[in-house]
Amino acid sequence: MKSVLIISFSVIHSDPRVMRQVRLLENVHRVTVAGYGRAPDANIEFIALNKPPTGLLQKGIWAGKLLLRAFESYYWRLPQVRHAQHRLAQRSFDLIIANDISALPLALELAGNCPVLMDAHEYSPKEFDDKLLWRLLFGPYHHDLCRRYLPRAAAMTTVCQGIADEYEREYRVQCKVIHNAPLDQKRSPSTVDAECIRLVHHGSAIRSRHLGVMIDMMKYLDARFTLDFMLVETDAAYMAELRAAAQADSRIRFIEPVAMQDICQRLNEFDVGIYLLPPVNFNHEHALPNKFFEFIQARLAVAIGPSPEMATLLRQYQCGVVAESFDPQALATVIQKLDAAAVSGFKQASNIAAQELNYERSGQLLLAEIERLG
């Protein structure tokens, strides 16, 4: 049994990918988790990290450091990094898992002689490269962190092949793919009402995801189709805008989100999981998100735009439809052709796919990497 430290500058109990690491390892190794929020309900030691609010003066100082390319000074003086150093400095572990580039320099400093496994949830250097300020300040900073620290990690994993290829091309590191798939939910497809085909989208109300395109899509669908949004209100102003945009269409509802572990059970009541994500930046272009696998684990048909990572798996398992473009009408065109028999067929295909696209399988890749690292 190894002592394993998992570091993530995220709210641990609501971070699906980190929680899968926790669930995979909690009864196999002695696990310590450092991150934000309350302790998750798990067999681990939890170290809560602080991220105090930042005033305008401090933001100005940090922006100056980023503009001057003082990246090392910027990173090591971040309060959450300093707090983590203080809490963990005297500890020793057999393995450290660093989630995202923001945790990797710290993990390497704490590691001593133990190996560090880096898990990249995104392609960090281009995470928000559709925004000018981000390109000026944080893009070069993340690139510098990747250039300096990725080659020092003993192993690296990420969420999809397109992102793995880009890390390998740009930083000459080997990167294995572990999908964001939940455990096999062992559910059965629900029946489809030919007169009411229920579409659903779930996730966070994040402006950069352009969720309004799915509201626009409903204009082109007939009365058989309804759309439910199950959104976490991370941006109250944006959520209000979405509600206002949907107000004129009684077929669109906003339903209460459920706990992470209950998502697939709730989704199982619906028929088609939809996601139309315009490729406004690199990570959106290569998106293969939790929700795609949750649609499949809920045994839904899936309807998406031509996002290459999602489309490749959808076509492999033949569990839904792919629009020709990211235009709302293009997605409506392929959904409009669906009837109850087609949706039922896609649900059965998802039922088969769910037996392969799950964390029982993906997690074995992480376990194998941990065993390989000694």
C-alpha cells in the first residue's frame, strides 16, 4: 500500500475527474487530498487549501508580473500555492498526482525523490485563447510552466487524444488518455414516447460555452420535442440571460441540478442528451467532456455538433447523431429526423457503449501507471 497525495486547485467534492481518482485509490492506497472546499465523503485524509479574495491592487501587481514574464515569481507567491507549501512541506509520500499545470510545480517541489504523475484536465496553454487578455497574460504563463515542468513529471495523462497529441507535439512528453467516463451506472434505457421526445443538457452555466445556441435550435424543431436544462448556476447573470432567451418557448424548462453522483440517474428519465459547443478555442474544439459520457451512462441517445473527439466515439458506437456544422439549425436538422424507433435504437447502442466507456476500464489505465511508477 502506497501513500499517495492528490493535489488539485479545485473544489474537490464537485470535481468529477479528481473524485474519480479518489474513488479509485481510496481503498487501495493511503490517500491524502489537498484542494478547496469541504472534505469529500471518502476514506482519505483531506487538507483544505485557502484561496483568499484578491483586491484590485494585488491583481494589478500580478498582471504586471505576467506582462514582465516574471512567471516563477508570480507562481510561487500565489497565496494558494504558499498555503499548500506550508501545509504539506513536512510530509513525504510515495507518489503525487498533480491535477493540471497549476499543481505541477508545487507537486515537484514537494516530491523529493518520489514520482509525480501529471493529469491534465485541459490543454492549459490555450485554455481560453479566444480571450485577448488571457492570451496576453495567462497563455504565455501556462506555456512557460508546461515548458519548464512537464518534462520533469514521471508520467502524464489527459482527457482525449487531440489534447494528448498537442502536448506531445509542443513539449515532447508522452501522454496517455484516460477518458472522463463515470463508473458503469448499470441502468436500462427508458422508454420513448413518440409524441414527446425529451432533450436534455446538463452542466454549468458558463458563458464561454454559448449555451444559448441550443435555445436557438428549438425554433427549428416541431412540437414533439422538449428541452430541459439542468444547470449549476456558476454565473447568475448568464443564467438569467438564458432564462430570458427561453421564456417565449414553453417547451424549454430549467430544472434543479442534482448531486454529482445522481446525475446519470436523473438523466435516465430523458431521451436525447444534446451538446452544441462552438469551437471558439482549442479546448472547445477538442472537447470530450464528462457530460458526453454521462449521457451514455444514462443510456440516452446523443446529439452533438461536429466536435471531433465526441463525434469519433459517437460514430464508433453509433449511439446518436452529429450535425454537419455548429449552426443551431444544423443540429435541429438531424434531430428533427428522429422518431421514437430511432431514439430507442440509439439508446440501446448507448447501453452497449456504456459497458466499455466507463471508469472501471479507464481507471485501470491510471492504476497501471501508478504500479509502473513503483
